[in-house]
Amino acid sequence: MSVRITGGIDRGRRLRTYTGGNLRPTSDRVRSAIFSILGAKALVGARALDLYAGTGALGIEALSRGADWVDMIETNAKRCQQIRENLRGLSMEDRSKVYRARVENILDSLPDTYNLIFADPPYHTDLWATLMDKLNREGLTTQDSTVIIEHRYDSVLAENYSKLFRVKSRRYGDTAITFYKIGETNVQSHLPGQL
């Protein structure tokens, strides 16, 4: 199984993936849509966090499209190893770090602030409030941060979680992507790169 990078300097390159377990990679179509909605300016110089990284495709694509740094969180040891190998193959290992950890456990201890946070938890999760509460932690986000959630289309996500407000949602088959911004109460608000 392989996943293709859909944009940036490594566009068209394929990532090798470890297929064991319940892996559900973000499709090329959905990944392309996420980055199209964000716009090119949102990636340039960004620090990104890829939660439930799986193949690492979202984080790797963010680097391909101009992000300065990406931290990736994944619990499966073999997937972590495969992500590291792909990063080395693309000469991205000096702009990223892969953590083998449970997202719920590591979010309180990450030392960095992120402009972009990607989260693609298992579709059967019911821990949205817990996850979003942790993403509201002071120091994890800035006033300009965007949180992008990939979820099953019929999952119920709130309009806001503390200071994170929903600004856009799109459906692609069984998948939906929902964008949250810090302190944005207007659903028509602009995302980075669309100002």
C-alpha cells in the first residue's frame, strides 16, 4: 500500500506505509481538499502537529507544502518506524519529530506552540470533548492557530469547544473535515491563506 503526496516540492512522491491494524489513511482527495482550503500562505513557515498520524501523510504533506516543522504523534511502533523511514527518504527528518505516544497522554507535555493541528482519530471515537479540551491548552495554540479535524460524516461535533470555534466543514463521502479557529465566532470567518 502506498500514499501519494498531492502538493508541494515532493508532489507525486509515494510514501511506503505499514498496513497492519486498523489503518485508514486520509485519502488523496481529502488531503488535497484540506490543503486547498487552508491555502498556501497558511503553510509557509508553519509549525504543525499531526495527531493520530497513521501513515504520517498529513504531516509530510505539510512539510512538502512549506511548513517549517511538524511533530507527529502515533501509538503504533511499526507505523512510527515507517514514518521515520519516509521522512529520511524525503530528507525531512531534520524538520520533524515522531513521538510514539497516546495523543491523550502527550498533549499536556508538548513544549511547542503550533499554527496548524491536524487530528484524524479513529472514526469510532467518542472522546471529542476530551480531545478538544486538551487542544485548548494555553501554549499549545496561538491566536492564529487552526485545528483541522477529520471524522466520520455523521459524528456530532460542537460549534465550539472553549476558545475553538468551528469555521468550516466539508463532506467527502463517509469522511468530513471540520476546521476550528481560536476565538472565531463567525462561521463565515476566513481561514489562513484566504484573507
